[in-house]
Amino acid sequence: MFERELRKSGAGYVIALVEGPVGTGKTTLVRLFENKFDGRSLEDGRTLRAIYINCGVARRFYAAVLEAVQQLIPQLPRRGLSIDELLGILVDQLKERNYHAVLLFDDFDYLQEVTEEKRRPTGYLSSLLHSLLRLSEHAGEPYLSLAFTAKDFTSLLRLLAGSIISTLTAARRFRLKPYTADELCDILRDRAEQGFFPGTWSDEIIRLVADIGEQEGGDARCAISILYYAAQIAESKGATEILPDHIREAAGSVLPSDLENAIYSMTRHEILVLLSIARLFDLKPDAAYITMGELEREYQATCEEFDERPRAHTQLWHIVRRLSALHVIHAVVSSHGQRGRTTNIRLALHKPSAARLREVLERELAEEMDNYA
Ligand SMILES: Nc1ncnc2c1ncn2[C@@H]1O[C@H](COP(=O)(O)OP(=O)(O)OP(=O)(O)O)[C@@H](O)[C@H]1O
Ligand SMILES: [Mg+2]
């Protein structure tokens, strides 16, 4: 599609939406695009520059655009530019360097503006997107193409204002389907051949993991993780090959991909808050909910343990809202509390257990410490 559009000497640009459930290859697809197309010459002499931006890491729209511009122009000043100034510099530079840039915004639904848009009737996200889309639409200035990935654009489009919706609805939309067991077999066999010694795995094992992966929503990441953990389990037990029982054990402890992604995009204090929640539920196996007050006390203790200064009450609130927006927890305000309104919190996912979540987050925080050291 890109080749066809961009060959239309000078005039073409592309806006593409790539959507699909977790682990269906969205990132793999845009990364492949980046590898194949970045630096390629177009027929009219322009150079195609494919720029990958991880929105989960950037967190905010401005930071994502800044990241894109910095990849194109490394000497750009770091601070003090408005979004329109930033986009102005982007267009000037693209013209000057004779580039056609394709900005690949991966995990667009992880941007804070998207997760918060529901509470902002002002159409803030729409206006940001409008500035960006206008650049590609600008007649005679086809210097910019855009691709976005998200789990689902239908709900995202609903948040946007009219003109943006019509632009994005006209965009090419690609739906990646969950992988079938057969497709997962191909992916897993490839990984096994690359990663394991011959004789330590069998086709039967691959099939078993692929079947579980299909049941888990056709999620390739989940399937690969199960195979990886199974190999570790086999090794730790001194087995010379991976057995079905290792697979079953591994399948029970792999984190759902949504949760893994969410953790990846969290700040240290968001992880500290989630760890505090996991600890409270681990300590109270019969509790369905915890209260904000309980959380606040536990969070202060957790911060002390990890040598962090606890954030103030209002900021703790923001963190709880962010964790809810990431669908990791549910926070419900109840009016039946004895002392008026209280906020009750529960974990949003059935898997993993609070104990396992706790273990994962503790390891995550310890690893982060190592990285700082
Ligand atoms: N077609 C494929 N061939 C080989 N490996 C694949 C393929 N699709 C996905 N994978 C692997 O599966 C894992 C998950 O894929 P990927 O990260 O692209 O999914 P995603 O759709 O971006 O998921 P998310 O919604 O979590 O961002 C990665 O390790 C990736 O390398
Ligand atoms: Mg991805």
C-alpha cells in the first residue's frame, strides 16, 4: 500500500490504522515495516524515513511527537517548544532534507491523553491529532504519512471530534486476527529451532503450547512465554527435554500479555502502588476489595522499604485512576461506607494470583534498582 501510494510522485501520503488483540503481531508488523523501508529511495528522489515510536513509553502525545522529531533531527533542542512549533520544525526539516517520513505510533491507546479522554469533554486529543493529521493532508506537502496501532480503534474513534473521525475513518484499517494454533506452531517451532538444542523439544510440545496459546486468545507473546518458562522449568529440574508437565506448569504462571504491557508502561510509583495492592490481597485472601485508606498505609510502608518518598494523597489518587485506565484494577466509589464515600479497589484480572503478581512486581522493582546502580 505504501509503495503504491508513495510512488504517485509527490502527491501521496498514507494514514493507516493497525488494530488487533494483544500478541497478534502489531508491533512486529510496524517494526518490520521500519526495517524494510527506512532509508529507501522513492522514485521522485525523496528518501523514506520510517520512525518507530512506542507510545507506552512516551506516555504523552507531546513526548511521542518529540521522540519522533528527535529521531529525525538529533540536534533538536529538548525543551520549551509548543506542539505547533515542534510540528513546524518537523515539516521544515522534512522539506529541507527531502524526506517523506512515516511516523509509526505503536500502542497509541497507551497514551495518557487517550486513557484520560473519557473525562475530558474538551476534545483535547482531537485537537492534538488534528495538528498532526493536518500536516499530511496539507496540499502540496506530502511529507508525512502516519500509522497507528491500538487494540481497537472503534472505541478510540468514538472519543474523537467529527473532522478527525472522518479523516481516520477514511484511513486504511488493518485488523490483525488472533493467531490460530497452526500459525502459532510455525512461530513457536521457529523460536525453538533458534533457541533450544536439538533433542530437547518435540513437535508434540510445540503443538501443546500452540493449543494453549489459541485458547488464550491467539496471543503469540503468551505462547512464546509459556515455551520459554517451560524450558526454564525443565532446566531447573535437571530434565534433558521439555515435557508436557513443564508446559502445564509454565502455562499456570505466565502473566496475561495485557498485564505485562501495562507493567512495562508504568512509572516506578505506579508499580509501587500496584505492588501494595497485590500485597494487601495476598495478606487477606478472603477480601474481595480493599479501601483507599488501607492502600495508602500499605503504599507508605512499601515506599519506605524501597527507599522512595511516598507521593501525596492527591497524587496517589491520580495513580489509582491511571491503573484503572490501564484496566489493571477497578476502583469503585461507594456511597454506603460508614464514613460517607469510600473508594473500593479490586484487581481487574482473574490471573495471576495476588501472590504471583506480588512476586513479579517485586522482581521488577529490584531489577530497576540494578539498572540505576
Ligand atoms: N508473525 C509472527 N512471526 C514471528 N513472531 C511473531 C509473529 N507475530 C508475533 N510474533 C511474536 O510474538 C510476540 C508478540 O508480538 P507483538 O509484540 O508484535 O504483538 P502486539 O500485537 O504488538 O501485542 P501488544 O498488543 O501486546 O502490543 C513477539 O515476541 C513477536 O516477536
Ligand atoms: Mg505491541
